[in-house]
Amino acid sequence: MPYVFAAIKEVNTMQLRDMTVISELGREIYAVRFIGKLEDIKKESTKLVLTISDDEATITTIAYPHISRHVEKAISNIKIGDKAIIFAHLEPTNKICYIDIIKKPNEKEELEFMAGLFLTYFKHAFNINNKKQS
């Protein structure tokens, strides 16, 4: 399943319906990518708890550095206040967002992400699907 673009506000609406993770917009969002500013990092015994926010919402995410050294290294390169692009999968029963990939974007990557996010919501708003019309 590809990571879908989403805003943190939409990710926070995750719920399980018929074994599918759905947002309040009716989109399938099990695997999701979003952008935000790192607000806080808490180290616990086996995990890192990161608080990420954008202009509208805040989300708490979890990373397990002993499982993914790549995630641990990437997080160590991101400072409080830096923007990050997060690829994650969601567990809606307990409202948990597990980080798969986290990256501090450069200006080009941030712009590409914002363009992808815009196109995603534009297509959703106008009910445009990705299938070619015959």
C-alpha cells in the first residue's frame, strides 16, 4: 500500500471500519505521509515519542530505534523546531502513529510534498480519481 499524503488534522481522525483505517473524509489512510514541525522528543525505555505539529493540529508519534537504526539516525539529525516529513502507519484502535521513515526535508522536497498534498486534496474535493477515462 502506498503512503498517502495527508494533513495531521486528517490523520488524527483515524478510525477502523471493516478492517480498514479510514479518515473522517472517507479516505483510506493506513499508510500515510505528513509534514510538520518537531515540537518535542521524549526518550522512553524502548521507544521515542515525538510530538509533531503543523499550523492546525498536533500528533504524537512513536518510533522504535532498536528496530530501525535508520529512523534513530534520522531523528538524531532533526532538532526541535525543524520541519520533518514523516512516513507512518496507523493503529486506530489505540490512536497510535508509528514512524516508518522520518526525514528533514530540503526546500525542494518540502515544495514537492506540499504540491503532492495539494493535488491529493484537490482530487478528493472534486472527486477526481487516478484512472484514465476512455
